[in-house]
Amino acid sequence: MFTHKYRKITIKAFRFNAETDYLPYYKTYEMTVENHELILDLLNRIKWEHDGSFSYRRSCRHGICGSCSIKVNGKPVLACKENAWDMIDLFGDELIFDPQSKKRAVKDMIIDKGDFWDKHAAVKPYVEAEIDPHPEHETKMSIAQVDNILDADYCIQCGNCHYACPVVEINEEYFGPAAFAAAYRFSADPRDEAGVERLEMTAQMGQGVWDCVKCNECAEACPKEVNPIEKITRLHNLQFEQKVAKSNVATRHAEGFVRSIRDHGYLDEADIVLYSEGYLGMYKHLKTAIKMLKAGKIHWQDGVPFIDNMPKIKNLDEVKKLIKSSMTNKL
Amino acid sequence: MSQLHYALFTGCTAKQSTPELLSSTLAVADKLGIKITILEEASCCGASHLQDFDQFLAHVLNARNICYAEKLGLTMITICNTCQLNSAMTKHALDSDPELKARVNEKLAEVGLEYKGTSEIKHFLYTLIDDYGLDNIKNKVTVPLSHLNIAPFYGCHNIRPSELHGSSNGNENPYNPRSLDDLIDALEGHPIDYDRKNKCCGFHVELQANHTSEVLAGNALLDAIDNNADIMVTPCPLCHLKMDTYQDSISSTMGRDVELPVLHMPQMVALALGCSEKEIGLNYHVTKADIVR
């Protein structure tokens, strides 16, 4: 039988009305929380029991519409899916409610999600194909083909990953993890014909996957286990598999690892910069290189052609052999 | 307590640009009586970039590294967050997908190896805390760090994705990590609280998205400085390289002077245990760290 338990907590909620407030502020609410309550219940109680002007988005209450996402003590959550006691266990008895993005706040928890929708729409998040309007039979997909896109298809566009992504915050061009997951989901669909177009779009520097910082914030933030960063890796791989990847600093940096590992087992730190940037691009790194030389982090011989200053792993021949037999992609 | 014994996967930076990381790790292990066998056969983990180029090849090479720890019957420890993540990702992928494991093992058989999945993979930070114990470390402190306000900088790849790391990082909460703070406490330093301690340093896009990289590192360093940090400490040599080496260019990007010594986690422990200057290797820092003395 379900046992009812209670805990007294303090909620500090971000309050802001873009029309009337010059600055945002936090308002404190005390309440006793039952162990079955969700974060969404607490949002409702602030509005119903404390302040009717408190604003947030909500709709389905079943983890599928993606409207009610907020941040609790910095953790992006889907309010209707997250048990309040779990959050109290994680953060203690003071919970802090913030909108997904403070700088996009319109009213309290409500943000302007326009940037998210624009970027999501830009990657063509739908199957693009010449389809017979009167088909004789359904388009069949194998279990493997479905498995390949299934977790990406769970995305409910809640925006948690997008607003957890540090690159989205800095680089306005960047598509962001949700758009990338959608780009992967439809490009890997066997019915779709716009795969190359999406790969080209997401391969571009600045807006594309090469600007991903690998922080895994998106994987952590997703309430539906879409694992966007894994889809980003798959888009990287697809660029090489489908020969969309063009030689540039980022693609050479990825591929250059093979060359180092084949020769030394270790990554050659000087060579990877040289190989990625080219000799002309090295001027950018001169100042840093001099400092590193002075500190003994690098040596004058590093990266100089025909001088092999690199340590080698034991049994390097095994690695050479494995690279030869297991490598599937080329730049 | 029976003697702890680990297989150390050094990673590439500890063998090149951050020799102080390796020497201080070995010095700490020596002081604490932890036995270390270095996996000299282990190759680069791919650092997520090889994975971007060829995921399967990355799995094969990481599985090969793990094989050598398995052969010794030891837990594989890492001293780099990115080595930790990429090794753990391969382990997870192979342990949960028999078909992939078979494909990888088919390749490994060509060099007489087999991946079994018998070795755990754990970052040195968590072996110190979970296996050796903070109280035991506290008892060994000879040079308390009570003169230092220390900003713990966790680095992404030890704490995210939490689902992957949960069993090897003591279920660290990625939104409120404690391990480094607790370690600083045990060494009698003062851990400072700041928002960006669990954020990204930007290292991985240093070449292709330099502005993003500089702003991320700058935000973290300035947040630590604004909260009165004397030094920053990190368990990841890639975070260390970004934060220690680029403070001049970060200063011009951020429009503010950024100067904060950044220590590797084992260097901080080595300091408190009274290891030698040579072992701690502060001379290898670009941003000088004399303040710790």
C-alpha cells in the first residue's frame, strides 16, 4: 500500500514580467510536500495557493507535450515527470525553480522558445520523399531500421537539451542538440531522401555538429533518453560514411587522430595541431607554443618533420594492425 | 586494509604536455601505499574525436586497452576525465551489445586478445575517495592546505552522463557534485562554491570554435576568481591545459584580467602529503602557482 509521507520545504521561484519588471527576483514559498507530488504539482500549488499571477506552461501532464520544462536547482526537468521528493533527495529542502533560460524569460517560468523552434524547423524535421498518394501497401521497415531511429524519435521538443547546451548560449548560429537529434532521426529514416542535404547543413562550421563541445549536458538534460550527443556522433560518422565531410580544421582534427595513433599509439599533441591547422594556420598558436616551450610542456623538436621525439606505446604493431583491419571511414 | 593495486591508463597528455600529472599521481600512490602498474601498451582513447571519425575503430582500440587491464586482473584507473568517459563508453557499449562485442573481439583476435568485460574502469579521484577513503587520506596529511581557497573544477566527462558513470563515481550528482569539495576538505583546504564548477571548459573545440572555447574557460575562471579562489583544481588534464595555458588570450576575449593557478587533482593531494617539488612539478605550469607554497 502507498504510504503517505510529508516533508516541509522552501521553494525559491524566479519571478519576472518582461512588460513591467526592470529586473527579475526570487520569491520564497514554504510548503509541505507529499511523496507522490510532482514538480508540476508544486508549480500548480504556487499558483493556486500562493499567487495567481505565477506563470508557467503546462498541458498534457503525461510527459508527452513537452511544455512544462523548467530548471530545478540548475537541473533541467520535465515538471510533470519529475517526482518532487526525488529532487529534495538530490538537492535538500530548498528547491530553486528557474525558467529553462533566464535570458529568454518572458514571464516567470515562461520563455520565448522562438530560437528553438526556428532551429528545429531548419533541419527539416520530417520525412522528405516522393510518396505515391495511393500506395498498394505500407512502407515496411526492418526491426534494425526502426531500432536505429527509435530513441531519436522519442524527442518531444521540450527544449531541455537546447537550453542546457553551453554552445547555444554563446553561438547564435548553432543548431543545438535537439535539432541535431531530429536531423539524425529523419536522415536515418529509410523512406527519407533529404539525408545528404541535412548532413551538409549540420556539417557547416559555426552552425553544425563540429562546434559541439562534448560536455554531455544534453544527454543529462533529456527526459526521454534521446541521448542527443550520441546522435551528434552519428551525424559526424555519417558525414564521413556518405562522403559529405570536407577537409577542414575540424574534420582533419578528427581524422588526424588515426595518423598519430598509428605512428605512436599516443596522440601526438604537436602534430595534431599542425595537421589540423596546416603550416599557415600555425601562426595563431605561436604565442601559446612559446609559453608552453618555456614551461617545458612542449619541446623544440615537437612537430618538426623527420625528428621523431614521441614516446611510443608497447606492442604498437597490434595497434597498426587493428587500424588497418577495423577502420571503415576515410576523409 | 589489503594493499590497493590498480592498472593505470595514463592517457596521452600525462606522457607529453603534463608530465607533472603522471609524476604527482605516482607520488601520491607511493605515499598512500597504493600499487600502480602502468599500462604501457595502452593507446589513445580517441578523446571523442576519433569516435567522430570512426566509432567502430575507437571501440576496437579502447577495448584493446581494457584487455590489458583484464589480463592483469586489475581495475583500470584513469587520470583524465576524457580517457575515463571514452573507455567507459566502450565498456558499456560492449557489455550491453553482444553482437558489437563479438565484432570487436573478431578484430582483437587478430592480435591475440579478447575483451571479456571483467575489469572496472574508474577515475583515480574516485578510487582515492571510495577505495582508500577520505578519513585515511586525512590521517596522512602533513602539509594542510588551510592557507588556500580552492575552486574545484570537476570537468564534464567524470560526471556526465550520470547514467554511465553512476557505478564508478559514487553516483555523483552532476548538478551538485561533491567529491572534489570533500577531498579539499580532507586536505584541510577551503573549497569555494561557485556556479561554474560543473560546467564545460571548452577544450574540445579549441581549434575549430576558438571563441566558444575561450568564453567557456573564461566564464569558469572568472566565476572562481569572483568567489575568492586562490587556485583552481581539476581531475582532468584537458581542462587543465585549457585553463592553465590560455589565460592570456582568455583575458583579451573576456576583457578582464584572468590569472588563477590551476592544479591537477593529484598535485593538490601530493602537496598536502608533503611530496617533493620535483614530483609535484609546478614548474610545468604556464600560469605560475607559487602561491600554493
